[in-house]
Amino acid sequence: MKNTHTQGPWHIGAGNGNGCIFSDSGRTRLEPGGTTLYSIAQMGRGWDESEDDANAHLIAASPDLLEALRWFADELPSIIRTHCPLGVPMSVSKAHDIACAAIAKAEGRVA
């Protein structure tokens, strides 16, 4: 499926962008006052800052995680054909199913 999300990598903002997730390639728009950089996401700050920081890191890693899952889901059938002539262990099949479900969720195909 074609990527429709903002391309990665993403990073956690600092300074005026503290608490936001930005794309390294930028999401900018020329406006009357100059160029504005827009965040991908703004992190809410709760009572547990370590949890908030962990959430921000997870979100910032999302494009990389999705790319890794797509590679795994695409390559696993070929790896199995080459290295598992007697069949695939159930745990490997389940891992593939979990990866495909996560990809579908990331692409908005399931809730």
C-alpha cells in the first residue's frame, strides 16, 4: 500500500516544539509571517512524565516500526520456503499474522 502518512524519520521536538513529534523532512507551509513548521502530533502531558516520554518515543519510531513490519511480512514467506521445507512452526505463523494485523491497523484498514 502507498504511504499516505508523513514520511519518516520522525523525532521528538525540543525548545518551542517540546512535546511535539516532527518529521525530519518537515511539514512546512509558507504563510504571511514566514514559514511555519507543523508538528505531526502534540503530546499531552499527564501526571507521569516518564510515561509521556515513552509514548513520544513510540510515536516517533512509528515510521521505522511500520517499515520493519512490512519487510518482515513481505520476506517471511520466501524465508520459510527456503529454510523450512518441512513446514513452519505455529509461532512463526502467528508472528506473521500479528505483523500483518499491525500493518493493517497502521494503514487504517482496521480499527
